[in-house]
Amino acid sequence: MRERTRLRELAAKIDAATPATRDRAVDALRAGAILGVMLGHWLVTALVADGGTLHTASPLRSMPWLAPVSWLFQTLAVFFLVGGHSATASLAAARQRGVPYRRWLAGRLGRLFRPVAALLTLWTVAAVLLVVTGAELTTVHTLVKLALSPLWFLLVFAGLTAATPLLTRLNPLWPLAVVLHVDLWRFGLGGPAWLGWVNVAAGWMVPYTLGAAWTRGELERRRAGWLLLAGGAVATVVLVAWAEYPASMVGVPGATVSNLDPPTLAAVTFGLAQCGLALLLRGRLRTALRRPGAWAVVALVNLSAMTIFLWHQTALMATTAGALLAGRLPGLHTAPDGLGWVAARLLWLPVFAVALAVCWIAFRRHEQRSVRGESRVVRGHRPVERGTLGEARHV
């Protein structure tokens, strides 16, 4: 009872410290996107023990009918939507206060990349120790690649953040057209495969510029959300059913084409549907987050967003490697080739969460240091009306 009272008091303090102007739906969407990526990786990333080596596998390869799982947890488009919305409004507020672009960018990229140093340091040391102790190079490569895989996302996000002044008023249809023509050329006309990497920028620019349109007040009507949801969903179904795009919205080891590596038109249209759903949920999220307890959870996840994102793969691998001492365990070291593996993997999720909690305790100070004096809980979000972009007070 005493602990419950303390938690309620903490939630009340967080609620009281939050300005009334803050759009709590933005934080909820960001938190949902981060947790979606984390759960998606935990569910479809298998590290199979084969003799003295570990290699990656996916249940989506042997059980393609599980593809809808990727539709639920591949939430990167929502993160880029929120990122574009926040960066555009933050830049407008900085301009109004006379803050130079260079200083504004340094602040945002600093909060993004300072926590990365700890991850790079730990895995550099770990890789050296693994090699010195005689670990198979295949295993070392697999572990390091998985641990550092979140960094590609940060590099793309940083590039779009730096280009925010150019993207502030860019119509999302332009980067969408680039993705369409790139896919038409490489899939329909036999163009070079490397051309697809153009979509790494153009594909994620679509939801990012949608976020800028949200800041300008152009997506406030529910019609905009329904149009994105319906149009994106129909386009994705057509591309998967008739244009032979993969049904999975995440990469599958061994597959000829990946919807994410690099992004395809199907991944972008799917992202449009996700963004439309996110926009439609804003009102309900704002209502739900009036409750101090619900808001406290969302706020705390946002305060630890980078730590969760950077270390969730390490938590999975630490659990997998540590459990090898007990032999090959189902759902952890065995091939993901049946429902038994799926059931066992679900049972491992709480263990992954405990391992992530340990990482959070050990490394959260790096993220907190990067936002010291500028807590995301107490900085204000305020919806921006059409024509008032220069008056934004939104981070």
C-alpha cells in the first residue's frame, strides 16, 4: 500500500510539472514507436546456436504467415512523423528566440548521439575480448552487427534533422515520387540494385515531412488521417498482392528483397497508413493521458527513449549468450521453425525486459546528462495553427 501511494505521488508530481500547453499525444506516439521497434526485434530476431557459432534467423522465413506481426511492430514511420513534427516546431521556436541554426542543430544532435558513446565503447571492448578468447569470427560479426544496427536509424534521423530548414515546407509527395521512380527503375526496368539506397533518404523523408505539415496545422482535420490510413493501406495491399513486394515489413534473412534494407515503395505506403492511424489517435491519446498515472509512464519512457532504443538488442544478446551455459534452450538458441519456438520466445520476453532494465540502470545517466536542464517532461508542446509556424513553442 505504501509503495502504491508513493507511485501515485510521483505520478502527480510529474503531471504537475508538465505545462498545460504540452501535447501529450506526441510523447505517447514517440513512446509507442520506440516500444514497437523493441518488441518487434525481440519477437523476430533469433540467435541460433550452431556448434560453436551464433547466427541470425527469423521466424518470418519459415513461417511467412506471421508477417502481420511485422505490421504491428514496425513503427519507424511514426517515429519519423513525430521527429519531423518536433524538429520543425523546435526550429521555429529557436528562430523566434534568435538562436542560431548551428546552435540549435548542435543541441538536437548532441541529445541524439551522446548516449551512443557508451554503446560503442562497450561493444568495442566486448568484440576485442571475444576475439582474444577464441570466439568464432562469425559469432563476433553477428553480435556486433546486431548491437550496432540501431545506429543506421540515428544517422538517417540526424541527416533529416540537419536538413529541417529545407524540409520545413516540402510537400511529402515529392520524396514519395522519388521512391516510386526508384522502385520502378530497379524492379520494373532492371536498374542497378544500388539505386535503392536513394530511398534511405527519400523513403523516411515522407513521414518526416508529414510531421512538418502537422506542425503547420495542415493535418488537424480527421479527414487527413483517414485519407492517409485508407490510401496507404490500399496501396500497400496492391503492391504486396499484385506487384510481388514482400508481405513482411521488416527484413527477413535470406530473402531476395527486403522492404526495409533499403526502404521500398511498399514500406513507404505502409508508413503512410501508420501515420494516418497515429493522427487519428491523437484525440483519444490526449484524453487518456490526462490521468497522471498514464502520463507518468509515457513521460518516463520518453526520458529513457534513447537508452531503450540503443540497448534493447544488447539485452537480447546478453540473455542469449548467458543462457548458453545451460545448453541450447527453446525459443532462444533453437531454429525459429514452428509454433513451439514462438510460444517459447514469448516466455523469454520478461527476461529480455529484466536484462534491458539492468542496461538502463547502468547507462541511463548518459542519456540524462544529454538532456540535463532541458527535461522532456517539462518542455512544452503546443499545437501550431496554420500560418503561425513562427510562433511555435514545441520541441
